[in-house]
Amino acid sequence: MEDDGIKGKVDGPETEMGKETESCLNNSEDIEMHINFILEKIDRFTQQVSETLETGKTMFQELSVKFEEHLIEIHTEQMEKWQEEIKELRVRDASNEETSSLLQNTRSHLFQNCHMKP
């Protein structure tokens, strides 16, 4: 009977330690599973951010090209308008010079005719 008493005392704590160890292992496995789940979420989120960045870069590059093309188009149109305005001013200036010359010749002719007929 003594053996039973001693054996019961020895088995009791060992069994409890075994249960605690098993419980710790289960907890460790649960924690590892949870950590792996979090790591998977990190990977998915990182991939999502990377894809969003690439999409954003592409979108801004396309937008930048369109902006540049539109700005160049506006500049070209304005330059053409001003060139046309300069052309019209030169035509007007040439016409004014011609008219001024005709008027000067007419004055001169009239002045000479007035002086010749006394």
C-alpha cells in the first residue's frame, strides 16, 4: 500500500505537468497559427499597397502625359493666334504706308499745281 501512496503522489504532479505542457503546446500552436494568420494579412496588405502604388504611378504618368500634351496644344494655338495678329498688323502697316505715300504724293501734286497757276 505504501507503494500506491507514493505512486499516487508521484503520478499526480507528473500528470499535471504533462497536462500543463500539453496545454502550453496547444497554446503555442494556437499562437503560431495566429501569428501566421497575421503574417498572411501583412503579405496581402503589402501586395495590395504595392499594386495600388503601381496603379497610381501609371495613372499619374498617363495624366502627366495628357497634361503636357494639352499644355503644348494651348501654347501652340496661342502662338498661332499671335503670329496671325502680327501678320495682320504687318499687312495693315504696309497698307497704311501705301496710303500715306499716296496721300503725300497727292498733296505734293496739289501743292505744285497750286503754285503753278498764279
